[in-house]
Amino acid sequence: MADEPPASTKPERVALITGSLAEPRLTKIAGEITDASLDPVVVNVGVKVAALMTADIVERRLKLPEGTDRVLMPGRFRGDLDRLERFFGVPFARGPDEVADLPDYFGQKRRATDLSQHDVTIFAEIVDATVLDIDALIARALFLKGEGADVIDLGCLPDTPFPHLEEAIAALHGAGLKVSVDSFSLEELTRATRAGADYLLSLNENTLDVAKEGPAVPILVPATQGDLSSLCRAVDACLASGQPFYADPILDPIHYGYTASVVRYAELRRRYPDIPILMGIGNVTELTDADTTGINALLMGMISELHIQAVLAVQVSPHCRTTVREFDRARREYFAARQAGALPQGFGGGLMALRDRKPYAASPDEIARLAAEVRDRNFRIDVSEAGIHIYNRDGHHVASEPFALFPHLGVEADGAHAFYLGVEAARAEIAYKLGKRYAQDEGLKWGVAGEIAGSPEEAHRLTFKEAGTTLQAKANAKADAKDRAEPKAGETP
């Protein structure tokens, strides 16, 4: 028999303790970080959330794999690690709070989140298409495509002629766009499909004959509000004839049937496990005074679980002006999470606009220790749970708003410096009030809601942005005078 290899060449076997919710994703990451020096083994202790366990539960349930060198508990586990070390006879430690941070914890480069895939088609409506000329329609359509739309929906206004409907469809097709036409007028829908529109919104069991007038795929709706039976009859008719379609039970506004309409989507999927379903979200996003990132996150959760294949989004109210962009990001993050068998956490955080999971890079004590080591006059600004910190060799001041800090800075005669500090302190105040991560000389990050519109592929490429440029020329001029060895908050001196 061959000799056992020297112990030093064996990879360290680390037991990663988890519950059933996090197990699929943790198993995937464990496979990614396995190498010649690390052998991570995922151990499910038979609970949903391992972080909520007590030491007693761990002692009763945990069965360590043979050869375990150490045990890594979830970062939020609050049990007695020393007690567990004595009981099991191996070292115990807490890992990072977030599973996605495990590669960093083990000193490996984090794998980039792949947001290139999704399985939801976005229809984006131009609600006033009837009154726009062709150039304006093309401009609006290309903008929506840049935000993530796959189909441009031409909204027809009631009792308003649309003489250039056919020309609009041809122009949009010429720009490489798919087109749907949204109208209450059967005459306009008939014209649309004869002109080559790709989709019609909407038909019901009584108006299905319009679909025979051309190639457009109809979106089916109930004949009367809330009548799921009539929608099912339309679905059955299309299935019997081989007519392609989407079915939309209609999402109603809050306090006007919202919950019942949600139930209808679930019931439709139960009855028809494989048919394509579309959900229009405007009745909730447009008619609710709430930031759309949160609303879209919840709607996307329902869409992901029910495997709804398409969504119709509108951007009429100013507070909904990034809805298409948000849903584009949501469909990618939720697809990645579902494929990983994971909660929608740690997949880019594009819908985290107002707050961050880890808002503070350093504690008040850590910042105070750093401030005590500063030996130059350059101001550093940080944020912690204690407030806004500004410090240099002459002092360290903490306040909840910039006006309380200004009298201590002595920059009244230096307009450019005062302006710079005002900008940074204002950013720091916003971060402190909202609970966002602040880094001096960098803009605050607002998730996908704050991104500049461009190609969706570029928007979803998870990269760090370059440092901010506030008074960059002044900063460059002073660069040589700075003590480059001074550590920043959060860094090890």
C-alpha cells in the first residue's frame, strides 16, 4: 500500500454548517472554492435557518464528517463557540454574514454573478403612441429598449384616431424592434395584426376572431373583470386551435381587488402548468405611493415562483420612470437565484436603492483609533452608526448633520476646500440618514435605479466604478503633499 501523503499536503477540511434554505447555494459556492488547500464540506443540520440555532441544538444534531479540521458556523449564529469546541474537539468559528462572501473569507476571488440570463419578456408601453409622430415613437422605443424592453407596446388612446398605426409598426420593425398594439378598439387591433404587429393587447373569448386576421399573438384577458372562467374558456379555445397566446388574469390595484387578482394568477398556473402567462404591473406600480424598486422586487418574486413568462410595464408617473430598468435587473437576479436554489440575496443587489446591508465600513472605535494616528491636515470623512466623522491631525468631530461640523473645520477663507467638504459631508449625511455605505470621493450607489441608461448588458456587468472626481484637479495638485502611508478607515494599518 502506498504511504499516506504528508499531512501538510492534505487540503484543510472545513465543515460549513447550514440549514435547508441556504444549502443549495452554499453547496454551489463550496464547489467553486474547493482547491488543493481547501476541502469545504456542507453539513445541513436539519433546520431551515442555521443561524437561529442554539448551542444545545448543534450538540444534538450536528454530525461532523470524518477528518474535519475546523467548523464554520453562519455569521449570524450567536451560540457559544467555545462550548462547541470543547464538545466536538475541533475549532469552531463564525463565517461571514452573507454566503456570497465566503470566497473572500477564504482569501479567494469572488466569482462574478452571472446576470446574462433570464426567462421573462418585458413589454414596455408607450401610452400616448397615438399622438406621437414616427420620429418621436422611434426615439421613445429605442430608449425603452436601452432600459431593457424586449417588445414595444403601442398604447392607443380612446376616441383618438391613430392614422399612422401601420406606418408606426413598420418603422419600429425597421428599427429591429418587436411591436405590440394595446387598444380597446377591435378595428385598431385588426389593422394592427394585418400590418404585421407581433402581439395584440387584448382579446377575450368574445373577440378571439380578430386573431384570425393576421399573425399577431393575442394576449387573452377575462371578458369581465375578475372572471377567471371566461379567461380559461379563451385559453381552451386557443389550445384547441393551436393559436399561440399569452394569458393575463389582470393584476388589479390595491384596495380594488389586488389580493384576489394575485390569487387568480396562482389559480391559472395551477390549472394550466405550462401555458405562457403575462402580468401587467402598472395598476400597482403607477397607482401606489411607494418606491418601485420594492414593489417590483415583490412582483418579480411572484412572477419567478409562478414561472410567468412576460410582464407589461409602463412608465407614466415620474416615480415610475425606471420601472423597465428595474424589472430588467429583477428578472436577471431572480433567475440566477432560482437556478442556484437560493433566496434573492447576494446576486448583485440591483434593487437595493435606499439602504445597504452593510452600511458601515468601520465602527466608531475603529475610526477614533485611526483619527488618533493622523498626522497631516487633510480631512478624512467617514460614516458610522454614531454619525458623520470628519478628522485630521487637529481634531476628530462627529455629528448627525454637516452644519454642526462646519464651525470646527477652519475653512471659511478657502472657498474651494469648503465647497469640497460641503459636497462630501452632504453625501455622508444622506448615507447616514438612509443607512448606505459611504466612501470619500465616491458617489453613493443607488442600485439600478441610479444607473445611467445604456445597454442592459453593460448595466448588469458587476464591476466597481472608478473613484469620484469631486475637485479632482485640486486633489491631484495636493497629492504630493499627502501622507500616502496614512491608512483609511476599514484598512489594516
